[in-house]
Amino acid sequence: MPEDILHFSGRYLDLIERDGWEFVSRNNAHAVAVLCAVTPEDEIVLVEQYRRPVDTRVIELPAGLVGDTGDPEEDVLEAANRELVEETGFEASALEVIMECPTSSGLTSEVITFILATGLRRVGPGGGDETEDIETHVIPLARVDEWLAERHRSGMQLDPKIFAALHWIAQRSA
């Protein structure tokens, strides 16, 4: 196994070199949970928030870090439901791991876990924690392509993970 060279360690990220390849690794969490959240009325739950790296608001799936609350052993499904409630105000009665995959394998060692969240019920306001400004969107699946296209035409950025989620949701409905 090649030896890692640590070039920089920040509050949340490390810049590492391995075999001449530089990449970023999280140092404050051990996983990322990404939610494909579907209401009993066949609506997908999306979030909108400002993202500094791209300097604009982005439509995304609800998601969050696993183990960033001080529990290095935090379970991905527990973190997923915690993040779902925090960001959207919905709680899931059923959570199912769909797939684990890299977010950007040429840039980061980060691996995300896509989770199907069903049996949703509203339990709070959502909006994120005190450091976040999250707007929740609940969109009928039958209309989501049109809704996303409208947002994109208006200049909004769309996280491509949404389209993976829509594929998996459609596969489960077929």
C-alpha cells in the first residue's frame, strides 16, 4: 500500500498525496448519507441551499455527514434520519440502503451512501441547523422533471445525484 503524504489539514478537510495524485479527504466524518426521500403521496423531497464553492443556491437531495456529531461510530441510517429531520422536517419510518459510491473519484476519497427513505411524516420545520439556510421542496414525482427543468432554466444549479435518485425510485416503482 502506498504511503500517504499529508500536505494540508484544515478544520474539515485534508489534502493528501498518494502515488503523485492529490485528493481531498474528510477529517470530521466517516461517511455521507444521501436521502432519496419519497412521501406517501409519491412526492420527492428536495432541498435548496447556498453552496459557497459554486457561489450559488443549489437544488439537492437531503444529505449529511455521518459521525460529525461527536460519535465516531454513528450508524449511517441513524445519521440519515437525523439529517432528514434537521434539513426537511420529515422523519422516515423506513430507511433502506440503495448503494454506496464515490462522489468524485478523481478529487476526493469521499464515498456516499444513497438511502431510500419512505413512510415520511412531518415532525418539524426543517431548514437545517444554525449554520444553514435550507429551503425544502416537496415535488410530485409525476411533475419533477418539469420542475427541475424550470429551476435549471431560471439559472439554478442542480446536483446530478437527484437524477440517480429518480432512476432508483422509478426502478422500485416498476
